[in-house]
Amino acid sequence: MTQRTIIRNGIFAVLNPNSSQTSLRGSMVIEDDKIVYIGENLPTEYEGDEAEIIDGKGLFFLPGLVNTHGHAAMSLLRGYGDDMVLQSWLQEKMWPMEAKFTSQDVYWGTSLSVLEMLKGGTTTFVDMYDHMDEVAKVSEQSGIRARLMRGAIGLCPEDVQQHKLNEAIQFAQNWNGKADGRITTMLAPHAPYTCPPAFIEKFVQAAHDLDLSLHTHMSETRAEVEQNVADYGLRPVAHLEKLGFFSRPSFVAHAVHLTDEEIETLATYKVAVSHNPGSNLKLASGIARVVDMLKAGIVVSLGTDGPASNNNLDMFEEIRLAALIHKGVSGDPTAVPAAEALRMGTLYGAQTIQLADVGLLEAGMKADFVAVDIDQPHFIPHTDFVSHMVYSASAKDVKHVWVNGRQVVKNSECLTMDEERIRHEAQQCFEQLLKR
């Protein structure tokens, strides 16, 4: 039997780039996992049926936020190493602690992050990490939508490399399409500077064999780019192009240090970019050329990166940073307008990870959406709600969240996860890590 939900008297974000309006007042109808109607006047065919009726008064509805790059279990290391250069932060703080992570650590660290994301309006997240079966289990149990991959660092003997590749392939095969289609998988060599060329080529071949997409970190720091030139005689974009990485649908995280030619190459291969402004600022990695990438036709989305380099998973903050930073560095207040910034956190996120039915509130799209409480001082007067979502909102303003037609957050409480236990277990995991 079809489950139907009707939201009346709401204000809905219109983020289709071809539309002249940014919001509409009216109703939205959800049947099972899809939006079947959205418009000003509810059609008579939906009147008087036994649907669940939700009064949208005082709420602004927008597509669920899409976080296109992160390492969720690193929430256990939030605040453990701050105000450090990236390589020192990784080698002295992160990697030694991560080497001690057990599958249980990853389960509870991911649970902590998914709880934070759902309560903050993120309905889809990308995760590249180890012990990925645990990440998938949390995703399945919590109701969130996820694009998951076993990230593999290749700075190890060949037999260990092969083991990591096998794990990545096995995970991708086991979980792709699971959890009612909410979980999809990719393959992910960690980065050009942490993976020998032959190792990356094996991932590319596996992606062809399994018809999967690819993801990697790329050109995050100037030092990383210089190291790539020293080691291989090529900058990272040309290096990955030579290794066939862009022969598969792919996207890269960061892409902070790009030349005009590299932007052109990424555009030619339709490589999307996950822009991580908060993490890039905190680690002083630099500011990506987002305006130039968008002008070149590159799909640019937003990611928080891991909670240890951010240190939160508030996608509203990333959206706001994306709108503000590029105005500041370009001297052009029109560089990234509010609607474009919000699309980067929703529609462009879905496009980055090749989800064609996520990212907009339109008939035929998946019912992944968020309701923000706009009856608060910082949203008054009720003028341009898209502007308010970008320049005034935060994760704490989210009141209700639906994923795949199922309500997972109601009145700011997560319905699918035990918050009290997760907070306790995550704290215990961190304290145990310090003793190992």
C-alpha cells in the first residue's frame, strides 16, 4: 500500500538553475520514497485521502544537504590536533591514532558523525575510510543516504597494497545498491602523493571491470603539488590523466592549487570537485579557484572533510563560507550568489556523486528534504529565504529531516539513532585510544 504524506502551507526552495524564482508557497506530496507533486495549489486528487498531513507553517523546506567529502569516524579525533600544518597534522597526530582504530571505533565514530549530519540537515554523505563495513552498517541503520568507499593509502609493501585493493573491491561489490538503494559505492586510492602510480592504475582497472566511479584527494596543498612534480615530473592533474584516472566518471576533493590548463583538463573530462572551504582554511591549505572552475563548467560541490580538520559537520557553514570567501578574494560580491552556494550544497552535490534523483524539490525526485524553523529572530523579516539559508542559517535551525521518504529527524530529535548511547560510546572510544 502506498504511503502518502502531504505538506500544506509550506515555503519550498526552488533551486533549479532554469527557474526565475527561488521559492514557492504551497504544498508538496510524497508517495513512498518520491516527491509526486509540488506547487501552489494542491490538486483535488490529493484532497480528502488518508495521507499524513503536515502543517508547514513556520517552516522552510529545502533539499537535503549533500556532503561530498569526509571521513566520518575521525569525529573521535575532533580537537586532538589543531592549528598544525597538514603533513605534520597527519604524520604526528592523525595517522598514529588512526592506526589504533578498531572496527568498533569506526562504528561509534561514524555513528557520532551521522547523528550530527542528520540533525543538521545532511541527508547524503560521502565517506572514504577503513573498516568500511562498519560505516555501511551505520548508514543502513540510521536511514541516511551514503556514497561509500574504502580509501587506500599505498605507502606500504606490494602484498599489503594488494590486500587493500582486494578489500576495496570486496566492499564495493558487497554494499553497492544496499539499504533500499541508499548505499552506493566507489573506489578510492587515497591521493597521488600517497599511492604509487602502479597502485592507482590497479584501481582504475578495477573501476572499469566493476563499472564504478573513482574518487581521490588531489592538489590540497602547494607542497603536495611540488612533491608530485619532484617524484613524477608532472603536476597531479596531468599525472592522474596519464594514469587513466579520468577515463572513469570521477571527482576529486580539494583541488586547491590548479593552473588554468588544469581547470581546462578537469572540465574536458567532466571531473567534478568537492570544495572543502572550512578544512582548507583551518589547515591553511589555500583557497580553491571555485569561481574559475564554475565558469569552466566544472560541477563544484561542498564537503566538510573529516571532523578532525573542520571541526564540525555543519554543511550550512560550508555553504556560507563558499558564498563569502570567493567574494572576498575576488573583490566581486556577485562571485558566488546565495542560490549558487545553496546549489553547491544540494544539487551540485548530487551531480558530483552521480545521483540523478537527489538534490531538488521536484516531482519525480527522491524525498530527501529538510525543514528549517524560520520563526526565529535571525530569519526575520521573511524576505529572501534562500539568502537566509546561506547567510543566516546553521545546522541548529533544522527541525525535521526526511530521507527516501522516511522521517529521520522530528522536532530536532533523531528518530533512528540512540543519541545518548552514541555520545557515551564515542567518548569511551576516545579514552581507550589514548591508552593503547
